[in-house]
Amino acid sequence: MIAQPYQLYIERTDASKNMARFYAMAIEPTLFGDICLTRRWGRIGAQGQMMKHSFAREDEAVRLFLDLLRQKRNRGYHPKGKKAAT
């Protein structure tokens, strides 16, 4: 059972480079009792790609979730509607 919901949607846009990307993650339980981290990414407005990671314990999924979030924030991704700090 997951202690709390984990969902994230962030974007990276740069009109000068014609860049409009999104990155989404969610941690959810599977029907078999495992924990699944689902990642989606691609161009805003497109379906994009998806990858799923299965874990036996929630803390392992949360650790990867936070690590990926840190990496994306360092690359300039930010919550939808907010501008990245310069």
C-alpha cells in the first residue's frame, strides 16, 4: 500500500530552440502488490514515450522518483505555467 500519492508533471520550453518538452511521473500500486513508477516524456502535445519500473518496496520507487526529479530540475524543467529561475 502506498503511504501517499506521488505524481509530477513538469515542462521545459525554449522558443528560441523550438523546444517544448514534458516529463511526467507517478508511483502507483500494481494488481500484484508491487509498486510501479511510471515515467512519460516527449514533446508537449504528443503522446511521447513511456517506461515502467517495478519495485518490491515503496521507498525504492520514491528514491528513484526524487533522483529523476532532481536531474530534470537541473536541466531546466519546471511545473507547468511557471518560469524557470534564471
